Amino acid sequence: MGMRGMGNMQNMMKQMQKMQKKMAEAQEELGEKKIEGTAGGGMVTVVVTGHKEIVDITIKPEVVDPDDIEMLQDLVLAATNDALKKADELTNSTMGQFTKGLNLPGGMM
């Protein structure tokens, strides 16, 4: 492992640092993204960020039935799960680009 080997190592470290910076930026952008989940044909809408923080829940008045609170709860649950699932997909596609090119052992990331 002469001088060239050392240079390659430094190069690799630089690449890693660049990538970590890009990953951090992507993570930050995810936090600013708003993802909408709906249920009951838009009767209930839940908005989450890319970090899976619920920021907004909208319930149309006509879906509020005092005699059927369970249906409303189901719709809120369904809309929330829909939003979280979309947030997961967004995270996977956003962060996936970084892990694709790297065949690092699991413990490295």
C-alpha cells in the first residue's frame, strides 16, 4: 500500500463526507415536505411532513355523525395511515438514491 493507496483512501473519505452532507440536506428537505393522506373520498384529510409529523387534520362537517363516532375514528385512522405510508415511500425514494450506489456493510450507515 504505497502512496497511491493513501490518496485513494482520502478520496473515498471526501466522497463519503460529500454524500453525508447531501443526505443531511435530503433529510432536511423531507421535513419540509407536506404529504397528504385522505379517507372517505376526501372527507378526512391528514397532512404529515416527510419526518412523519402530523401537521394538519381536516374533517368535513358532513362526515361528523354523533351517532357514528366509530366511522369518523376509522376515517381519521385510515387517512393518517395513508399519509404515513406515502411519507415512507417518499423517504425511501429520496434516501434510496444514496444507498443504491454504496455496497457498504449494514453497520456502516
